[in-house]
Amino acid sequence: MKKISLVSSCYNEEDNIDTLYERALNAITPFCEKYEFEYIFLDNCSCDNTAEKLRTLAQKDSRVKVILNARNFGHIRSPYYGMIQTSGDAVIYLASDLQDPPELIKDFIEKWEQGYKIVLGRKTKSEESFLFFILRKLYYKFISKLADDDTNLVKDCTGFGLYDRKIIDIIKSLDDPYPYIRGLICEIGFEKAFIDFKQPSRKRGITKNNFYTLYDNAMIGIVKHSKVPLRLMAFLGFVFSFLSFMAAVLYFILKLIFWEEFTLGMAPIIISIFFLASVQLFCMGVLGEYIGAIYTRVNKKPVVVEKERINF
């Protein structure tokens, strides 16, 4: 009998864990005669009662497996680690804040049965802030334009979906400690199925997303799947070097012709210095992001350090 693994990473989600489990259980019940199930929860060292609630669920249901992290390993490493710890023929990842509706599990499995290796939940509407929703859409369009080759990065998908074991094994073999899953699955290939849904707002608990996590996701998506910013910096360097040289030549010629009359004062020099400095700082920032990605890859730190495992 084939096996399907569910994965959720959580941090301070004591108000949502029980509801998430119950809704996921209701979604998989019609398939229990066809498939085995396991549900892996990873707790990112929560400081509320999340870990105890997970212990209670694991005692009640042997299919619930719990990994308690030694510290908070973040919104990228922890979900990825959970996915590569699964043993199922298919892996379904869903967020623990209930903004990924567990009821879509049924649709994911049906599409998988039709032969799709990747089935993604695509949020066409959202109850989140209108400003954030628009900014996300603009970001997806922007990164799709920047992506190398013909990757065709998926839009309006957060990682919520089903991944065949073949996809998980390929991702695991890449040995990337800080992967951008949404980009990797597009580079791997395979035809994808999409299930459209309206993302609900968070009803309980406090969102863990902030400016840093949003910026982190955005920059990882860019630096790991596009060399366009590097080439743009090189192009800008050539252009501004040429313009600076031409301005210097022009100034020198005018000074020779109008030796006494021609003087521009300090204003153009100061403006030019600040302008060129801002371009250099921007380029250094982009280079820093690429160097940081390389450093993370070669540093070989563990993806996650476990404090305890339950029901494995």
C-alpha cells in the first residue's frame, strides 16, 4: 500500500494545532483504505504550549510524528527538513496557520492519481492586506522576468501542495541547506497541476511574517534563480564609466576653450560623487546577497538540529 506524508512546520501555533489536525484528518479519511498516512509536525522551539499539544496528538494517533527543534531554524529550513524526513510516496506540505486549507488535500491526491508529480495550491484571491497581495503579485511577475533560461517560475504559489517522492529525492540530492522550493521545482521540470483557492486570513495567533522574512524570501528567489542582477551591474558599470569619462573629457575641453570664464563650482562634483557612490553601494548590496547565498551553501551547517523525535 502506498503512503502519503503530510508535513507542517509550526512556531507558537497552540491555538491552531488541534483544528489543523482535525481538518487534515477529515480530509484524508476518504483515502484511508487506499493509502497509509503519516503527519510530521516540526516545532521551531515554540515558547507557548505548542510542543505539549503535539505530544498529546502523538500519544493519541501513532501516525502523528513530531520533531522538536533545538531552536527556531526559520521559515525555510524547517519546512524543507520536514519534507526530506518523510517516507511517503507523496508529500503534502501545508502551513500550520490554517491559511493553507487542509480541505484541498483531497484535490491534491486526485491530481496525483492522475499522474502529476507536482500539484500546487494557487491563491487567486486572498483575505490578506490588499497592499501585500498586490506586492506579492508584482514580485512573482518580476522574478519570472528575471529567471534564467526558460524556468517559468510559478506565480501565486507559496509551497502549499503535493510533491511526488521522485521530486523530493531530487531536491534532497541537491544538498542545499537553504533552498527556494518554489524555484527548485520549476528548474526540475515535470508538468504541474494547480488547484485555485482563496487564501483565508489568519483567525488565531500572530503571523510570523515580517519585513525580514518577506525580504529573505524575495532575495533568495532572485539570487538563486537569476544572474540578471549581476549582469545588470556589469552593464551599469560600463555605462557609467563611459559617461564619467566623457563628462571629464567635455569638462577638460570646455576649460581649455574658456579658461577664465568656465567654472561650474562644487555642486556638479558633489552631485556626481553622491550619485556614483549610491550606484556602487547598490551593486555592493546585490553582490553581498549572492556571496551570502554561496556562503550558506558551502558552510555545510546542519539544516536543522533536533532536540527530540516522537513516534519515529
